[in-house]
Amino acid sequence: MKRLLAIILFLTTMFMVAAQDSTNKNKLRFSGFADLYYQYDCNQPVSNERPPFIYNHKKHNKPSVNLALLKVTYEHAKLKANLAVMAGDYARYNLAAEPRLLQYVYEANAGYRFTDKLSAEAGILPSHIGIESAISKDCWNLSRSLLAESSPYYETGVRLNYAFNQKWTASALLLQGWQNIKDNNRSKALGTQLVFKPNESWVFNSSAFIGNEQPDSLAAVVRMFHNLSITYTIDSKANLALLLDAGVQGKESWWGSAAMLQYKFNKQLNAAMRAEYYSDKNGIIVSAYKPIPFSATGLSVNVDYLPLSFISFRTELKYIEAPYSFFTRNGIAVSNGLTILASVAVGF
């Protein structure tokens, strides 16, 4: 914990010193993003919040901010450092277990490129698992998939990257654990990533995690997780992605799959759809409903309008069906939910 705070303090100090040096001003880059949304949940939950397995776009019938982000990047020669602070639903709900101060940190890391092929990073990093992130403008769909909401968005540790050639890249990671900044035990975790790009159309990604997520007061139980994603650029307008997640912890397991299709009508108008299934019958990841076995099937369709390069207007219709009553409709437990989500996002 103290080491991480020291990293953040070091990066902040470095940025301030660099900014005061006129020769370094061109090495500093500032960027930002804000996702403002309104969502209507047809179940009209009394809490005015989406179910506990949803962490993004959480509010019902209330204009809200899912993510407001300000980032500064310092890059010089072989050194690169990033510091990003945030607010919004994502910070409040996905980082609820972190110390209050760290709930506002989206990213805080430093990296060094040893050669053209070998580099390393350390600090609070974007997750090596999955093709989605909390920054909605970078995702085909407006809302996040059940797979993304149930796997790490960020990680803390050290990452070593190696590019064998233009087609193959690999990474090895030493991590605090499964999406946490503050230590939850004395154990460390390992991660790997292997990316294969045979040509401009295909991307094959394999990401893995292994570690113990039990507190020190309990016996260690190894968690093993694997994420496979295949992305295919059909042509200049259409893209397809297939995702498969599978995890094991002790004798219990969970898994999920999703298919995404994006179509670009022109430079200003896009559409996408997603079909997904997620099953965690032992409540390893989605524990709010234990001992009831959790599983759900989802379908979403979104349309995006981008009048300018830095602004987007997006709307999405999303339906989730479950075998048990994981939703509430006017105070009554039901097994499905339909939401209408609209967003205005600005990035620079």
C-alpha cells in the first residue's frame, strides 16, 4: 500500500517539475473524457439503481456521470508515465472496496522501453483481461458486457512486455491480486497475455490469471482464470468479436461468452449489437445472490452518432433474462429487465 502511494506521489511530483521546465512542455500531454448518461430501467427499482452485478451506468431515472476522467502523460526518450484521476459511477461502485483516496485514481504508472522489443510498466495499470474498458467511447457497445463487469478493469503490479515480431507479442505480470490496489492478503498473483495478429483482419488474444484471493485468516484457494478473445475485421465497415471467459477456484467454476457485431454506416453513424451469457452458479464472482446459482442471458443493440471527432451521442436498448428473480419490479422480484440508456460523451 505504501509503495503504491509512493509511486503516485513520485509521478505527481515528476509531472509538476516537468511542467515547470519549458523544454519539457512538449513532452506532457493532457487528455480527458466524460460520459454523461440517462437510463430508464423498465422495472423501476425502488433503490433507483441497477442490480449488484452491474458497476457502470448504475443509476435509474436520474441524469448521472458514469466516468469523468482527466489524464496527464509524460513521455521522454524511453520513459513514459501516466496519471489519471476520475469520478462517477464507475469509480464509486467498481472501486468501493478500495481506500477512499484511491477510489479516484484511474491510472498511475510508469514504464520504460529497454529495446524496441522489450518494455516494462509498474503501478496501477489497465487490466490485461478483456477487450472492454470503463471508457465507453473505446467500446463498440454503450454498456459493458456481463463478462467485463465480472472481470478486472484495472490491476496493480509490474508488467513485462515483449514483441517477438509484428505478429506475436507477450506479457508477464506480477500482481497484487484480482482487481485491487490495496493488499487483501500476503499472496501475490501472476498474469500472462499472448496476442497473435496474423494479418490486418484478425486478432487472437489469450489472457490468464492465477492467484489466491482468500484473506489471510482463511486457507489459501487458488483462482485460475482465462480470457479468450477473437476480433475479426470483416471489411471497412463491419467488425466481429467473439469472447470466452472461464474460471476455476478450488472445486468451483464459472464461465461466460459473448458475441459482438459492429457496423459503420459512415464516419458519423455506427450501430452494434451484443449477445451474451454468464454463469456463476457457485457465486465466486457474483456473490450477492448466494446460495442461489447466478446465470443470465443478455441482448443489447446500440446506435451511435458522432457529429465531431470529440463528441458522441449514443443510445442502447438492453434486455437481460435470468432463471431466478434477480431483479425487482415495483418492489416485486422478477427474472428479467429491460433498460433504455442514452449517453453524451466528450473526449479530448
